[in-house]
Amino acid sequence: MTPKSIIGFILTLVGLVGLIYGGIDFTKGGVAQASFVYLIMGGILFFAGISLIRTTKG
């Protein structure tokens, strides 16, 4: 594994955790603004990690 793919894997995991936490917070009726921040940041990190893994495979 190259360092880029390791960073991509870490970004994907952090993004997935952010998406899960934001989803749980949103469904429990937490503060809506904070839930959206977790969901948006989680989505950005998740897709950035996926694209980084994709580009380093080839």
C-alpha cells in the first residue's frame, strides 16, 4: 500500500464515521445545524477518500 492509499483509507473511514454520527444525531432530533455540518463534512471526506483510493490503484 502506498501512502496515498493509506491516507485515502483513513479519509474514507473518518468520512463514514461523520456520516453515521450526523445521521444518528439528525434522527434523534438533535440540533439541525450541527447535524448538517457532520453530514456535509462526512460526505466530503468520504468521497475524497474514495476518489484518492481510486486514483492510486491504477
